[in-house]
Amino acid sequence: MIILGLNAYHADSSAAIFVDGKMIAATEEERFTRIKHWAGFPKLAIEFCLREAGIGIEQVDHIAIGRDPNVKKIAKLKFALQNPFAGFEFIKNRIANQKKVLGIEQELKQLRDSSFVGMTKASLPLGMTIHHVEHHRSHLASAFFASPFQEAALLSIDGSGDFSTAMIGIGRGNDIEILDSINFPHSI
């Protein structure tokens, strides 16, 4: 199984590739663009990872994106209604960013030497699945699943991602149970 992990349209855009559970390569886009904390689509990082794995994008089984714009919609709406001036700009920016994250298939089509050229979402290679993983849940997973522990307390504290600034949970085996999260703009 081949999994391509992406951080896209958020600070420090990056890509990582795993083949049968083994990490083959991981890099940030800023290593290629020379723009610190670059926050766009990690095209060059993806191409690097694919080259290191010796495969084309059509061989990837799963693409995991560390963002899920569809979470916490009610909390986002509540924030916008309670903060009409700040809320308007916030919503406008979030909608634009959400469109980018949810339309990532279009960016994948642009990858050079890729069989994605000319494809639509409906014609992704057979078996390929795109997964949107909530931002802080992806932080928790990247720490817990790489650890030697079968059970652990989990904590993610970050500026903001998917309308959360912090998340706590418990990792057990190959499962993560979320206990709580703190909504933007509050934080510990």
C-alpha cells in the first residue's frame, strides 16, 4: 500500500510518502521554493517524494491531507455571527482556503509526468482514495503512530488549524479517541 501525506494551503506545506508502512521520503515545499513557511500546494515536495519512491502518482493508493475544512461548521458560523466585522473577513478567507483544500484533485492534475493530466475527480485511478484528516488529529496521529507506545495521552497545541487551537486525546493501538478540543480564537 502506498500513502502520500500532504500538508497543503497551510504554513509549512509538505509531502511524505509511505510504502507498505515504511516512510520513504518527507520534505517541506520551502526546501525547493526557498520561501520560508510557504503555504500553498506542495507540488515540488510531492514530485520529490514520488521520485524517491520510484513511482508515479497513479500508483498511490491513498492521499491523506492534514486538513478537513468541513469540521466545526457550527462553531465557525457562531464565531462569524458574534464577530460580524472580523467574522466577514474570516469567513471570506476560510471559504477561499476551503475551496483550495477540497479541490486538491485539480492541483494533483498539474503534477508533471503524471497520469492525472486531464482527469477529473470522477476518473481518479481505480482504488485511489483522498482522505481529509482534521488538522490537530493529524498532529496527534503523526506523533502517536510513530512512537513505540501502544497507549498514550495525546496533546496538540498549534496556532490554529480547522478552527481548533488545541486537541487532547488518547491513542490506543491503531485508534485515536479525541477527548476535547479548544475552538479558535481561544487557546491555552
